[in-house]
Amino acid sequence: MNTELSKQQIESYQQNGFLVIEDFLNAEELEEWRVAVTVAIAERNGIKIPGQNIQVGMDDGINEDAEYFSKVFDQLLNLWQTNEQVKKIMFDERIGKMAAQLAGVDGIRIWHDQALFKKPWANPTSWHLDTPFWSFSDRKALSIWVALDDATLENGCLYFLPESFKETSFDNKPIGKNMDSIFEIYPQFKKTRPVVSKLKAGGCSFHNGLTIHGAGPNMTPGYRRAMTCAYMPEGNVFNGKANILPQAYLDTLTIGDVLDNDAQNPLIYHK
Ligand SMILES: O=C(O)CCC(=O)C(=O)O
Ligand SMILES: [Fe+2]
């Protein structure tokens, strides 16, 4: 695993709000990730979030057009909580360190992991921000996106709007049918040229959760599989949004409480 970041890579991330790393996993590691994620998904029997009775593809109450959204990607969250192999992969301190270095913070917690599979003929992922969905508000929160298949122009690779994170806020649009909805909130980016992130399987990208990003449709009869993880810098507090937190935990939380429950948001790296 190629986890050493150069000064230039960190600077590039901090300038643009994303970073592409082409040779992140070697062939053996890629196979390990693929097997772990495939097994973990099979074990779930379609349960999207542990402890919550939502099936993949079902209306989750978050997205306004459930049928369209179910054909954007299959989304399974927190596989680390139900599969030991995925847990081992996700708890790797070296990846936590990369996230911390890019964000410029001392400690990193997992917000949630997420398998994102575009099925054959999947809809595009419209431009959106991530952090405004989450239960904390941190301009430095970020995600890793690891390609388990080649991510190509044909099958729905990611695109980023460079430097957009510097001007976006916690206002967002759902991942709906219209690619251009986000520009109703951020019209200044309507003419920005996106950067395309084509990746060979085993490559990865990091993006700031306030970077405007999206993905194309899958115009192929094959899958576009990705394993991702969203990270919360240590010390963040509850902002009142439920997002994917379990009800029993939510019942104990008041706005302003520190999110430091290791069973939900494990600290995977500290300087
Ligand atoms: O994989 C996709 O289509 C979208 C990924 C994404 O939005 C993310 O990882 O934040
Ligand atoms: Fe996203």
C-alpha cells in the first residue's frame, strides 16, 4: 500500500480539495480488499446500515426520489461493523494518517465506510457535497474512494470541481435527477471545468466533503465497484443531524456533545 504522501501531494490536496493516487493498492492488496468487501456485502443480505432495517435500494427517507437514487449506486454502510476483514482494512492507521495529513488535523475518526457499486447502466451521481449530510460540521472532513474496478469515463468515474471547497457551505442538494441542481446554491461554479478522476483498479482519490463532486453514468454492462470511507477529524461535536447514527445513540446526544464513541466512530489515527 502506497501510503506515503509527499509535500506536493498534500499541497495539491489543500489547494484543489481532492487528490488522486494512481497506485494506492498493489495487486495482492486489491484482491484482499475485493474479497473482504464482496464477502461483507453478501453477509448483509441487503441490509444497508447495521441495526437499521433499511434494504439497499429501498426509500431511506433521505433522498427525495428513491427509485432514481436506487439506480445511482448500491450503497452499504459501515461494513467495518459487521465484517472483521473490512474492519482490519478500515482501521489501518496508515490510511488514517494520510487522511489526517491531508486535512491538516491531529486525529481522525471513521465517520462511516461505504461500498458504492454502480450496477450496469446505473444513473450518474449528480454534483453534490458530502459533509452537509453528516452529524457534525467540519470544513476539513474528507473521504477516500478506492477503485475496486477500473473507474473509466464509460462506467462512472468521479469528477471534481477544483477549489470549490473554499467557497461552499453546509447548504446542499440531494443526489437527485438533475446534474446541475447544485449550481442553484453555488452559481459561481457553473462555468468551472471539472477534473476527471479515471482510476485503474487499486487507485484511490481523497476529496474534501465540501468539494463539489459527482460521477458519470455506467454506460457498460459491467459493475463499477468502489470502497470508500468518510472521516471525521477528532474533537467534532453533534450538530443535530441524525444521518446514519443509530437511534439508541441519538437518544443520548445533545447538540454540542463531542462525538467520541469508539463503537460508532473509532479513532483510527492520532499524531
Ligand atoms: O461513487 C460515486 O458515484 C459517488 C461517490 C461519492 O460521492 C463519494 O464518495 O463521496
Ligand atoms: Fe459524495
